[in-house]
Amino acid sequence: MILMKKMSSKEIDEIIENVKASLAVENIKVDNISVITGKKYLNGEISSKEAIDSITEYIRNKQLRQ
């Protein structure tokens, strides 16, 4: 298990904004659920697998509703 150093809220917000900006270059908009899940991961509240599974499930459900 790899342990990350505890990040401040400011550091996490900066990471999220950088990810959003990088994805915007590819014309991909980040939704609030993904941001919340990303923050939980960066806070060490969930594993990377849980984050990926959660976002994947959200996207699949969203596609089914369309």
C-alpha cells in the first residue's frame, strides 16, 4: 500500500483545477460528481480503484438515462 502525504485543501483544489484545465484542452468537461470523488481520493478517504469504479458507474448510469 502506497501512502501519500496529507495534502491541504488548497493543494487539492489546485490539483482539481489543473485536471479540469487539462481536460478542457481535450474538450472534456468535468462534472461535480467526479470532482467530489477526486477530492475523496486525494484526501485518502477512498482508494484509486473505488474512485475509478464510482466515476465509471456514474457515467454508465448517466448514459443509460439519455
